[in-house]
Amino acid sequence: MKNIMGLVTAFYLGLILVTAFPVESSAAKLTELVNSCNDCHGAAGASRDPEFPIIGGLSAQYTIDSFAAYKDKTRPCEQVKYPSGPRLGELSDMCKAVDKLTQEEIKQFADYYAAQPFVSAVQAFDKSLIKRGEDVHNLQCVKCHENAGSSAEDDSGILAGQWMRYMEQQFDDYAAGKRQMPAKMKQKMDKLSAEDIKALIHYYGSFQGLAVQ
């Protein structure tokens, strides 16, 4: 009887050890990934560099979709230098960053940043463009970017308070065909003039002191 109980105990002990190590390994991998991403996107995704988007607070689905676009190369992967951290000055890009990640790792990463607050950028903007930008937003963008582009729940990113320099680059990529967009978005984008786009960017950039959880 003692032998049977010993075997049962050993079995359950082994089961606990087997299941514990993958969890620990997974947590360590997430920490490593987050630390690497924070070197460009700031602590908890609150980027303080206008070249790198604020990613804290974005919906998990939006991040998952973005990573899928990087993996299949339908979203451009511009080479950039790490602005901080142990890889300071090294070149990398988002395609390299996500290439070897599993779907489970991507989900964990997306869930982590979705749980962080979106901390808006503090930046200069042209007040004279805000009204026009608001009108363009309400006419062309509000259906997918609710609450002045501040809602994470629409899974379309957060525009209100995002870095203007980053948004300018994304609009340039859309215009050049480097970054794909849904057909409905393209129909609306085709209606916008260069001045409309500039006004939109300054309108979104005017949202400061914004914290979306």
C-alpha cells in the first residue's frame, strides 16, 4: 500500500513539475520580449520618441492583427535603430521582431500591452488646423475610429494622442501603397487632400494628457 501511495505521490509531483516549467519559461519569454519592445516603445508601451508609436492600451486584437501583417509582409518593416537599452544603436525592424514568435507568445504580448494605459504624447500642434481636422474625422473616420479616435475597443488602434511623426509616416505608407488598408478605408482615403490629412494629424495630435485604460 505504501508503495502504491509513493508511486501516486511521485506521479503527481512529476506532473506538477512538468506543468510548472512551461509556465515559468513562458513568463520569462514574455518578460524578455516586453523588455526588448520597451527599448523602442517606452516602459509599458508609453513611447516618448516620435518615431515609435505608443502601444500601451491598444486592443489585443489590433496588436495581433498588426503582428500578422508584419509576418506576411503586408505592412512595411522600416529599419530603425534601438534608441535605448542594451542594443542601443543596433538596426532592427518589426518583421525581424515578430518572425520567430509563436501565436501564443503574440497573444500574451498583445494581452500585456492591452492591459496598460495609453499615455498620450506631449507634442506641438497647429491649433488653426484642429477644426478642419475634426470635421474631416467626423465625416470620414468616425465609423472606425470612435470617440475622436481614442477608443481601443474598435480594434483600429488609438489615434488621439498618438505621435504625429509616426502618423505622418503611416499616411505616407498608405499613399505609396506600402501599407495595405481595407477597401472601405481606401475609398475614404482617396477623398482626402494633403491638407485634409495634415489637419487630421494635427487634430489627433492635439489630444494631450489623455490616459485611456
